[in-house]
Amino acid sequence: MGQNGGMDFGAMLQGAGKQLLNQGGQALMQYGAQALGNIINEVFQKKEVEQKRFLPSIKNYKVLGETRPSSFGPATYQDFKDIRSRCLAENRLFEDPEFPAVDRSLYYKERLDRPITWLRPGEICDDPQLFVEGYSRFDVQQGELGDCWLLAAVANLTLHRKLFFQVVPDDQSFDEEYAGVFHFRFWQYGRWVDVVIDDRLPTYRGKLVFLHSSERNEFWSALLEKAYAKLHGSYEALKGGSTCEAMEDFTGGVTEMYDIAELPPNFYTILLKAYERNSLSGCSIEPDPNILEAETPAGLIRGHAYSVTRVKYVDIETPGRSGKIPLLRLRNPWGNEAEWNGPWSDKSPEWRFIPESEKEELGLTFDDDGEFWMSYKDFVNHFSRVEICNLNPDSLDPEECPEGCTKKWEMSVFEGEWVRGVTAGGCRNYLETFWHNPQYTVTLTDVDEGDDENKCTIIVALMQKNRRSQRHQGLECLTIGFALYRLPDYGHVPKPLDINFFKYNASVGRSQAFINLREVSARFKLDPGSYVIVPSTFEPDEEGEFLVRVFSEKSNNMTENDEDIGMGDVDDRVKEQEPHPEPADPVREFFTRLAGSDGEVDWQELKEILDYAMREELQGQGFSKDVCRSMIAMLDKDGSGGLGFEEFKTLWIDLRNWRAVFRLYDTEGRGAIPAASLRDALHSAGYTVNAHVLNVLAHRYGSSDGSIAFDDFIMCSVRLKTMIDTFKGRSSGGEYATFSLEEWLNRTVYA
């Protein structure tokens, strides 16, 4: 496999296909028994991180940009302005009941070795301020918590004003309207959430224990850390994270991780392009297993997260020649004299070869501030891994971008879900179900600027979400990954891609491994064309929600690779089985007997008819009253609450068709069909739905064992038909229809 995850065999197969197409003039993509070549034998690997990560729950936080109530946001949440107003009116300081000043907010496993006192900033110093002379990366000093990864991200955040105030709102202070309440904003699973805290902070002997500022009376960084700890459940939960995670939570960007031992040859260009697009970068050295944060002879700290604050080819003039040298500027979050002491370090002799004008442009200083320069060569020789956070196109204010940092990524994003038995197909190792996973098409047309190979760079990121969990400590991460497939430029392929496509076509890229992290991402260089991304869990039937994002240097067109919702033809096998009922049918006699003088049946009478007519499938259970009421509503045009014989006849034809479909897929005669067959069963009934609708139907009508009972299948079919007919009745043939609130309620409540 090559650097970008492509497999030579896939290229060979495509080449062979084109050759055949030219020779024979016949389309290659024939599926099933006529497919070309051998079955592709791809094996995907699974990895586990040593320290399990948990997904925070955001059920009780305000989601920015959404009004209450919301399908995503919680029914109740802490509102910063409401709390502050109430506290000021009652002349009291806020005490947060959701993150109290007690031990469980500090740790869930490892107790601290000293007594902690929770103090407000006004009890720590005389003149507390949120900011002292503004904010900068030098305000971030590490405390006793092993969260230098968080500090490196915070230091990076301070470099961009718009990003900083997105996370640290400037509508709060210790002077005006102070009520002991503050709020901070973090990006979680595609939304910005507002986290409210009180300002009681953990101290020992009057000093802050954790993150703090170099100024004794400056508290923005300590309060930010507390809000982030609350989001994760405790301060201890912040141990052992990654700079990637924090940088994403502060920016909404997409992160990449690189092992220095396996760098692509153009990695300095990747760093430079990332810097030009205002990406935030961090790096670290493998820790010493015996010594916490051991110092190397070169002055670097092992197991410590550094932030990369500048990437530049610098002009150099030596007595023999002149040219450019690739340099990087790094910062140690300790913000002290613990700095690199090799070439290009503070006051090293190499700087005498740099013209004064260049030094001025670099803003060169040689203070004991934790910031230093080093050459790219030394950088790759001394560091172990690099993390890059690529920002959304709208994250930054163009006016505040440093010189040379004016470019932006193009971004596409989709949300999806894996549902057991329906769209949770597992990885390609499970070929029979892999094609059930959600699929996304991305089309690349423009090659990268200045790319000699005429290729397109894309970054694919798959993030799992926790929107439902009530667990205080969060939800354990699933093992996730993705694969990337090239669509042929010729011939027809099904939509979504089916089992035969994956059987005979290799992936051209994939995530490095399936791993139990919140997010996996990978960078690819691809030829222009259309590709399908298939995100999945490693094993089938693992349920979860996800966000898939694609960043590219030039524009990308991303869509769901799925069917359009609508109605199609009924399966021929169904048509053959079910002749239409004639008036002489025994059901007609039964109808006439029950309908009485008004010639209509209500839901109870309908239930009596159907329980008798469909007794075999119902296995003695009978239809529920909800199903019968919905059937009446589907065809009751005059709102009388009953059906005449002609309306009943129409219903009966539909029911016999649906029963015939059910029999096709209830292969074991259990009176239930597997959820995995739901899409095919609906096809046979004449409906096409996409993965989103399929997931909703499985949640609504599926049982806990992953099957769908007969009356639930009938109810599902009734609802689909009713809602599609309702939409078509108000649509002019497009994707939208207009309803007044009254009309909408009439149709949906009655149905």
C-alpha cells in the first residue's frame, strides 16, 4: 500500500477495465456472476488506545444558534445571562450545582495527595481580572494536572483573536456585573455549546493547583480549564488527552496526526500550507517511561506538548552562498527557560547569517519565554509526532491573519448514524454487510496549486458523537474508520454501491487503522474524479452517530451516495402473487355485514376484518388500534373517521401487496423480517428511501432483537404511503411543499 492508502491492485483493475472497454466497447461494471476478476481480499486492521477516551455528553448545555426547544438541544440548560441576572437581583454569588466544589469534580479514580481548598479569585488575590494587559500565549502556565496537551492548544488559540473570543466570550468580567458566574464555548460534534461555571477554583495554600497565568491576578486560563473539565466530567478526565482533541474543541477544525518516523516526503510543504491556512499545529517527543517530563540534552522535554507558532523558508546569506532554509518556531507551554539549545536556538551563532530585515520580519526575540526556532532537519530528528488542526473556512477574520496566511480550506460536512441491523455494516472484513453503511460521494475537479503531479489534496475526518448519553463520565468510544473508493468514469454503478462493487473493487485509500478514538482522519492525494467514502465501525451492529468532514485545497462537491426518496414500481413477484379482490370475495361479504346501514367501517370494524383476513401473519396477535386508525386516516379523504367499500378496496389492494412483500422476506416464517432486509422489502413494495429515513424507520418500527414484526411493517408502509401522498399533493413536482400550520397539523396529527 502506498503513502496515501491506495493499493496497486486497484489501479491495475481500473487499467484493465479501461483496456477492455476500448477493445470490446462493452461496459465493465457488470455485477454478480459476470463481474471481472477475482474477489478483492482486503483486510482492515483494528487498534486500541491504551488509555480509553470518553465522549462527553452535551445533553444539558445550550447549543448556540438554536432556540429552545430543539431536536438537538436539551429541554433545559444553564443560561449564563439568566443566571447572572438572578444572582445580581438576589445579591449572591453563583454556586454551580452541576459541577460543585467537591472531590468528584476533581477526580473519579486518583485522589490528590494534599487537601484542596476551593477559592474564588477574590479570595486568592486583591484585584482579580479576567485579562491583565490583554491575553497571550505567555498567560498559560501548567499546574499539577497532566494536561500539557490542553495547554499547547490554549497557547495556539491565543494567536487568533476571533477564535479566542469565540471560546472566551468578552461579555464577562470581575468588575461589571460580577456574580461569580462565567461561561466558555466549545465545539462538540458539529455544534458550539455554552458551558457555564462558577469561579471557585482548586487551590493549595492559597495558590492555584492547575492551569494558571504568569500574572497572579489573571484568571481567564484557569476558568477556561475548569469549564473544559466540567464538559468532560472532572479535572482528572483531562489527563492523557491529545492536543488534536482540544484544538478541535476550540475551533471546530479537522485534525491530523503524523508519526515522525513515517512522514510523507513533502511534510514540510504540508506544514507550510497548513500555516498559510492558519492551521494550528502541535508536536511532542515520546515520554520516558521512568521519568515524568524528562529533559533531553538538547533542552527539550519528553512527553510534553509544544505548539508550532511559525513555519517559514528563511533567507540565509553565508560567505559562500545565499538561499533559503526551512525553519519552525515552537513554544513550550511552561513559558520558561526550558528551551531547545541546538542550532537556531536563542542567540545561537546561526542567526548571524540572517539579514537584519529578515530578523525584523520574524519578530526575533531571545527571552526566556519558552519560545524558540529550530531547523526542519532538527525538528524531524528530535520530535516524535505532530498534530495539525485545519480550520473551517469561516473560523478566522481575514484582517487578523498573519502575512502569508490568507488561504482557506474548502469544507464539506455531513451527519449520519449507524443503526444496528440497518446501516451498521461494520468494516470491509464483513463484506456481506459492509455495503449497508452510509456512503458519501466527493467529486474533485481542480488540482492543487503548484502540484507537479496534477493531483488533489483532501483530508477526510470521521468523528463519532455522543448526543444521547446521560452518563456523567461520557460514552466510551467505538472503534471507527473509513475507506475510500474511486468511482469509474464510465458505465453504471448502483446507488448506493452494492455488495458486488465492493467485492471486485479495492479501496484507493483508508484510515490508517480502525481505532477507538473520538476522531480518525487521513490525508490523500488523488487524481481528479469522483470517490465514495464509506465510514463504519470495525464490527457490524455497533450503533452510533457520526460526523464526516472533507477538507480540500480546491472546491469539492460532496453528496450522500444514496437513493432519492419516492415511489417506484412494485416488485413483479408481488404482482404475480396477489390478484385484485373482486366484489364476490368473502372479504366483501364480511365488509357488508360489518359496515351496517351507513356503508362505512370505523377503525374497530376494520380491525375485526383485518385480524380475520391476516390471521396467519399476525399469529394470533391482531392489529393494534394505532395501525387501524392510521389505515383509516390514509384513505379517509372527507375526515369522517370511516371507509366506504371503494376506499376499503384500495386499502385492501395495498395490504395484500404489503403482505406479499412481507412473505417474500419472512423466509423463516417467524412473523417478522430482519431489519437488514427493510430497504429491500420497501423496494419490493414500491418505495425508495435513503439511509436517514431507513434509520428512522428502524428506530420507530424495529424491535430490540433487530427484527420488524408484521403489524409494524404494515404500519411503516401505511405511514410512508400517507406522508408521500400528502407531500405530493402539495408539491409542484420539486423537492419542497408548502403547508400552513393548520394543514400540517391536520395531516400529521390525524395520520
